[in-house]
Amino acid sequence: MIPRISLSSDYAISRIIKGGWHLAGDHGDIDPDQARKDMAAFVEAGITTFDCADIYTGVERLIGSFRRDYPAHAQQVQIHTKFVPDLSDLRSIDGAQVETIIDRSLSRLGQERLDLVQFHWWDLAIPRYVETALQLDRLRRAGKIARIGVTNFDTPRLKELVDAGVPITSHQLQYSLVDDRANHGMVAYCRAQNIALLCYGTVCGGFLSERWLGKPAPVRDLANRSLAKYKLIIEDFGGWQLFQELLRVLSRVAAAHATDIASVATRVMLDRDQVAAAIVGAVNTSHLQAHAQIGGLSLTADELAAIAGVVARRGGPAGDVYDLERDRSGVHGRIMKYELNALPERREA
């Protein structure tokens, strides 16, 4: 059974969230009909919360078509999208542009009000994120947005938004056994402000799985940008040898519970302070049965200590949330795509 959690008195989500990035095309061709059938299967399994973004090419529109094709399922679904203005627009974006982008998401998804809009800002050296967030809050008060979240903000800038009066419900961030940057101040701040953490990267794009146990480190031709991204994080964590030690411990724990490495890694994060949900990047339903078992998984103190003993030897990654990725001259920042909001999208019925 998939556990649920309330983010407010009137809003509950599944603690496993179906991610949408993997449907945007960077991870292979997508069959729209099959993708909609898969969405229905997730809902039937209890994973009723979907994550997408204005910049995930075609995904908002795909979810919108799912809502039309499966109206009974759609009534059970919570949809979390994002507002991600292009890097080149940060100095000039105004209230009218913000509203145009939000209206586009409403149209694509076929909703009268967006359940949760998660705000991302590429360059914090351009200090217009507060006024832009206040424009989102204007649209919340106008009824176009139900709740505002952020994604990939650091602690000082999140505090600026909160101090300006922007009501922040949640923060979507990268948080895993391999990447603990949220512990460098963000978790404590979100606890104080009652901001829920929605975690992506909990299985490092699939690296935290049996597929990589006992295998040599990949050196080239990674299958997609997600793997390239998380391979860099593994290097910051402490390198492939330490990562293999972590996989071996997780494998032993998984075997004791008749489950898999990814489920154990996800369960550990769901039990972390302030973590409301983990986002799984599901291209299809191949791991759905394992996802459905996470709610009933309970690890012993000895198992948690064994896992902690490995991750305590980490070397990094250093800094606050998303600091490394925000450096466009660094290896993490160079693989990001900063101009996706205005690109033409696939159009599926």
C-alpha cells in the first residue's frame, strides 16, 4: 500500500510521486497511448501524485490528455508542475509573462486551478526571484494556483521568499543517500517553517540498483543526461569504490526484506526529517510492484546503522542545495539546459 501524507489541512499526496522528466524525450521515445495507460496503472496502485514541469517537453500536455481519457482516475490525481522561466528571461520577466506561462500550464493540463506550482530560478545573482514569486502569489490569490512550492533554491534565498510573505508549501530538491546537501541548513530551515521536502534523485537516476552492483564505473556513453548528472554526484560522494560499498550494504538489507536496493534507498529517505515524498522517475510500470511495497518496508536499527556507517565516510557533495548545478562553468552546470520554456513541444492528442 502506498502511504499518504497531508501537506496541509486540505491537501494530501501519495508519498511516492510519479516523476515526469523521463517522459520528456531525453530518455528515449515515448508512446503516448502506453504512457497514459501507465499513468492509470500508477493511480490504481495508489501513486496518485504526478510531477511535471512547464519545461518538460510535452509532459503537461500528455498528463492533460490522460485526464481527459481517464476521468475517474483524474479525480484522484494531484498534479505538481513547475514554473521555470528561461535563463535569458530572468532580467525582464514581468507579471504578464508569468501569467501567460501559468495559463499555458492550465490549458495543457486541462485544469481550472493548478494544485502546486514549484518555482525555479536559474541564476540567484539576478535578484528578481522575490518579485517573480510574488507574481505567482498574486495568481494564487486570483485562484489560478492552489499552492506555491519551490525547487532547487538554497537556504538564504528560500528565506528571502518566506520573509517576503510568499506562502511556500514545499521544496523539491535532490536528496539521497549519496547527496546530503539538504542537511547543510535546508532541512532545519524547512522544519522551522513547516515546508515539506519532495525529494528527487533518491535512487540517483537508477545507479542505486542491482544493475550497477559489482560493475566497473562507466566512463563514457551513458544512456541519458540523468545518468551523466548522477555519475558526477557519485564522484563527489566519494567515488565508485565507496559507492560500491554502499550498494553492497543496501543489497544485503534488501535481501533480508525480499525487496530491492532502490526500495531500501527510497525507504531510508522517506524516514528522514521533513521528507514528505520521494519522486520516482518512471518511464513505465516495470518497477511499480516494488514501489507499491515501499510503504510496508521497515528497516532495523542495525540495518540503518550499517548504511549510515558507509555514508558517513562521504567526501561530498559540498555546499547548499543545487550550488554545484548552478555554477554554469562547472561540470555539473555544463550539462543543464537553460532555455526550454519557449521551445516548441510535441503535440499528442
